Amino acid sequence: MRLLRQINFVGLMFVFSVSGLFAQNVKKANMAGQEVYMLESKVEGMDTIPHIMLSEVKVVPKWEFRSKRERRVYNRLVKNIKVTLPYARTAAGKLEVINAELAQIEGDKARKEYLKEAEKRLFNEFEQPLRKLSFSQGRMLIKLIDRETGETSYDLIKEYRGGFSAFFWQSVARLFGSNLKEEYDAEREDRMIEHIIILIDNGML
């Protein structure tokens, strides 16, 4: 009986531990007036076995610093990425919503009116926070927008505002040492940035 209680306790602890990591596989149910947790399963032959979907976790080695200067660069990147990555991902999410809603709107006039209103909302929401970014954080945001959306800032402006607006804002960006056409290169130029983002997403930074 004691062994059975121990097994039940271990099983209960297992369910609670996986419920935090794999909530989509653990469901609440009511049995005999008691709330229980049920783990999804699948049948193979005559056996019923637990079925758990593991979330993908990217394993990356520590960055090998070649100099103290490179370590300082890395630390600055960590700070700038933590500030700008949420904005880039918010932009990607809002872009998906805008595209989905645009697909339901018929007529160029109605689409232009929608985009004008959407731009106004975004401006009101993000103007003040983005004004606080440093030049280096602004350049980082441009890179990360390309990473998260698959399109450069220049292409996004051109697509939604037109070629003249894109040309104008590209000229302004150039004055501050930025380039709206800058693309994200995770394999080479931006390898250190990609390394940092993976660590952030894994909760390691």
C-alpha cells in the first residue's frame, strides 16, 4: 500500500511538472467528484502510452570571445536586443493582423483609409517609446524587423506607403547612419545577434 502511494505521488508530481511545460497535453477532468489531470496518450498495439509534445529547444554553445573588445560588443548587443526585440516582434504581429484585415477590404479607397487609420494608431502607440531609442538601438530595430517579418523596413514602407515615402525615409535614415534596406544575415554578419536571441528565447540571458 505504501509503495502504491509512493507511485501515485511520483505520478502526480510528474503530471504537475509536465503540465507547466506541456500544457497542451495535460487536461483537467472530473472523476467521482474529484478534479484530476489527464495526460494525452496514444495506443500502440495493446499498450497505451503517454504522448508528450516536446517544445523545440535550440542548444547553443557559449560564445568564445577573442578579445575584451569583443566581449564589450557582445554585452552592448545583449542590452540593445533586449530593448528592441519586443518592438520587432510586436511589429510582426501587428503586420499579420493588418494583412489579414486588408484581405477582407475591397476597393483601393477603403484600403487606403484603413491603412491611414492603422498608421495613426501605431504612431500614437509607439511614437514616445521609439523616440527613447539610441541610434544603435534604432539600427538594431531595423535589423530585427527584417528578421521577424522577412521584409526590410524599406520594403514595408514602400508596400504600405508607396515608393516616394520609402525613398524619403531612407534618405532620413542615411543621415543618421542607418539603412532601411539593411537585411538580417543570421549565418554571417549577424551571427552574434542570432546567438544572443536564441539564448534570450531559451531564458538563458
